[in-house]
Amino acid sequence: MNDFHPGYILNALVYSVLGILIFVIAFVIIDKMTPYHLWKEIVHEHNTALAILIGAMSIGMCIIIAAAVH
């Protein structure tokens, strides 16, 4: 417990907010690049294949962002 510093919590919060912000921006860019609206296609049209693809892309983007922020 001697290695704990309050600054570590602040660093974790700053990096997590930064990572989430980068992810949201990347997702909006991907949504704008597709010819259809992703949310409408997944929720209202029940496009399961698109939901799986977007989920896999989201996990991939999060892994890249986590590696870059770390």
C-alpha cells in the first residue's frame, strides 16, 4: 500500500475519458462513412450481422486506443 499515490486515480480518469472520447469520435466517423445510418439499421431493422460487425470493429478500436494511451 506504500506505492499508492492519489495522482494515479487522476491519471486513470484522464486517460479513460480520453480513450472514450477518441472511441466516440472514431465511431461517429465510421457512421458517417457508411451509406446508411448504423443505429437505425441495427435497432429498427434488426440487422444482426451488422451489429456483430460493428461490435467487432468497436472491440478492435478499443484495443488500439488502449495500447496507444497506455
